[in-house]
Amino acid sequence: MKKRKIVEEIIFRILTGIASYSLIVILCLIIIIIFIKGFNALSLDMIIKTPKGGYYYGGEGGVLNAIVGSLYIAFGATLIAILIGMPAALYINVHLVRYRRTQNTIRYFIDALWGIPSIVYGAFGFTLMLFLGMSASLLAGIITVALLITPIVIRTFDEVLSTIPKGLHEASLALGSTRAEMAFKVMFKQGFSGFITAVLLAFGRGIGDAASVLFTAGYTDLVPTNLDEPAATLPLAIFFQLGSPIPEVRERAYASAAILTIIILISSLTARFFSQKYSKSNLK
Amino acid sequence: MILKRVIFNSLTGTWMVASLVIILILPLIIGVALYIKAIPLFDLQSLPQLIGSSNWSPTNGDFGFWPFIFSSLYVTILSFLFSAPVCLFAAIHLTQFASQRLIHLMHPVIDILAGIPSVIYGMWGIIVIVPFVGDVLAPALNIKTPGYSILAGGIVLAVMCIPYILNMLIETFKTVPLGLKEAALSLGATPWESVKHIIIKKSLPGIISSFGLGIAKAFGETLAVMMVVGNMVQLTFNPFEAGYPLPALIANNYGEMLSIPMYDSALMFAALTLLVVILIINLIFRYFIYKTQKQ
């Protein structure tokens, strides 16, 4: 009886250990393969030139169009998401702070919103675009991605704001500040590193998402110069060029994947850094 | 001075309420917009017909979504079977057995895995999983397949969903009071027995919810699956055959949808189906999670 217990203990310790170490192995496998393929293909030309002779058939040139397009869309969308998400998160934690039920219901709905797949946002963006008489463009892409990442900004920022001690609210109100002053001068400052984390997470999600820009931003070989022009994006550069029969074009897909992964790694690790910094330096 | 402060207060207050309202009614707007687009299709065929029929030829006006829904379900269930045990065991290990050093290492690992975009998983699937299924697994079982198959889709999807489910499981296990585990240990239970009888039993609603939300995420995942699943309209139980999940249908045909009559309605109906199914699953299981967290 005793022996069986010990054997079971050992078996399951090993099994659970394997499961968690396998995650590290999987991550290494993914990163190593993306980087080996990508850095073989990566060159200066890849970064500073647009594709020559069509993104699907021409072998020359690089993916500058996709890099610029992706950065435009991600920055634009993050900006809109901040403009909507930041005040919404502050409202939940400043004006609604005495209504716990309402707070939790709102959090519940935004969490559910987070679960909606990006292809649905893409389809919605497309309908909206047709309804407004626009064609596939940078602006349509920015709006669609902004809708996709706003729930992320709200919930991540909100998580941090909700940990700010209530005494701080009371102190600022007792000193005679208005709700707005309390929100922007006290809460926003206290939760600033959480705000940066939220923005970086949203940026990472926005730049990596393909299904939402597939319908709305279009694809082009040119670098967009205006909001109503179509724009190429890195995820779609990978997706389209990977399907090409020409090896040089596929190289461009690998290079785009390496560039995208580096951007995501930087933004995700910086986000982590800021959230750790928050937990060390703030009032508890 | 006071007037300025009051005006600033009410202006920002309006701004805050407006943004919150926009976000909260967004799912409703999306639903209504997609529904309006899908109305012509409802006039053509009834809902049970749309979902249950497997007759798909848009040029003839036949829209039966069953092959796509079936493919979606198949890939999702397959991915769930692969990812669920890994997530459960890893979450148990990380919350009960692991050293502090490993936990510190695992946080960024899970973060990065969760942050890698779908299309990168898809590319990785094409480079690694598709050849593995086509050239290693299939010949070993005496099956011929190009590798682009439901099985490959399931594997890639499983890897994608692991960080998502794992994060929620870890949160759930953390909410189990330490005292319960200590009581079990002091009564002579081995650590694994305390996990088996206390932790898992106590957090069962949370575990089910995490799995449910993972399934919802897998069901709506688009590009990674679409790149490796083969995209052929057919009904088959053989995992080595190609499938055609619902999100892939939408993403693949956006170019042609305005040139064939009713095709855009059909695709918007597909998007609406995804939205409704996933939103309902999310609302149900998140409700469970909130209930358990309150206790």
C-alpha cells in the first residue's frame, strides 16, 4: 500500500515535470526555427527595399512595404485604443469604485469581448468599410485593429488600477480634488507602469494580427503615404509570400517572420519589465 | 479657477462614459451589422438547413455549412485532446511542485508563447508539423497524405492554446486555500494525493471553465489553422485528410465574395455563427470563473 503511494507520487511528479519543461522545449523549437530560417534570409536589402516585380512573383527586393505598413497600423490602432481604453479603465476605477457589482459586470463583459476571434472583427470591419463607402485602406485597418485591442488595454490597465489602495482615493478626495483630477493626477500616475504594460501588450497583439487586416487593409507593394491607401502588413507578408512557388519570395516570408518575432519579443519583454517594476516600486 | 476645474471634470467624465459605452455595446453592433448582412441568406434557406446541409456550391446558390462546422469541431476537439493534459500537468507542476527558479523562468516563457502571432505558428506548422505528419507519422502508419491535414491543424492549434489555458489554470489553482492542502499533508497524504483529492476537486469548476474558454479560442482561430489544414470541402473522420474550418472559409474567400451573388451574405453568416457561439461559451464559462473567485 505504502509502496503504491510512493510509486504513484513519483510517476505523477515526473509527468507534471515533463509537461512544464516541454513548454520551454516548444518555445525554443519555435524561436530557433523561425530565427534560423529568418536570419538566413535577412539582409539589409530586405529591410530597406520594397518588393520588385510583384510581391508574389518577383524575387528581388525586400519587405519595407510590410514593415512600414505594420508599424503604421499598429501605432495608429494603439493610439485609438489608448484614447478609448484609458478613460474607460479609469472610469471603472474612479467613478464606479463604490459599485462593486457594476464594476464586476463590466469586467465580465470586457473579458468576454476579449474572447471574440479576430476574424469576426475583420468581417465586421469589412461590413463597416462597405457601409461607409471606403475601400481597403490604412484607415480601415487601423480602426479594425483598434477595436480588437481596446479590450486588452482596458482590462490590463484596469487590473493594475484596481490594486491601488482605496486610501489614496479618499486622501485625494478629502483634499478637495474633483473626480477628474483624482483620475488623471493620482490614479493614472500610480498606475502608469501598468498603463505602459497595457499599451505594449496591445501593440504586440495589434502588430501580429493577420485576420483582422486581411479584409480591411488590403495588400500592396508600395509604402503607403496616405490614410486612404491600402497598406501591406508583416503577418500578411508572411502568409501570402509563404504560398509563392518562387524560393526567393518565400525567403522574404521567412525574413518577415524573423522581423515580426523580434518586434513581438521586444514589446512582450518590455511589458514584463514594466509590470515587475510596478510591483516593486508602488505603494501597497 | 473653480469653473475651469468643473468644466475639465465634466468633459473628461463624458469622455470616460462615452468610451466605456462604445466598448460595451461593440459586440451588439458587430452582431447586428453581421446579421443585417446575413439576412438575404436567411430568406433563401432556413437556419437548420444552413447548418445541417452539407451541400456547398455558392455558384448554384447552395450554402450548406455542415462540412465547415464539422471541420471546425474536429480540429478543435483534436487540439483540446492534445493540449488539455499538458496544460493540466504543467499547471499542477508550476503551482505545487516547481522550484522558485523554474517559476521565474516559466513566466516569460508563457508570456512569449502567448504573444507569438498566429501567422508565426502557422509558418512553424508548415516548416515542422506538416512534414512531420506527412513524412514521418503517416508512412509509419502506412497512410498516404501530403501532411496538410486536420491532424496538423490540431497539433498547431494545441500549441497555440497551451499558454492561454495554462494561464487560467494557474490562476485557478492559486485560489485554492493553502490551509486545505496543509491539512491533507498533515493527515499523511502524499503531495500528489493532496493535489488529486484537494486541489483538483476544489478547483474543478475553474478547470472546466479554463478548458471551455480554450475550446472557444481554438474554435475561432484562423490563420495558423488555415495554413496547415489543407482547405478542402469534405466530410471525413480521417485525421490525415484535409479539412476546411469555418474561419478559414471566411479568410480564404473574401476576394471572391463580392463577385458571386449571396456569397458575401454566406460569409457574414459564418462570421455571425462564430461570434454567437464563441460569445455564448465565453459568457457561460467566465460566469463560472467569477462565481468561484467570489467564494
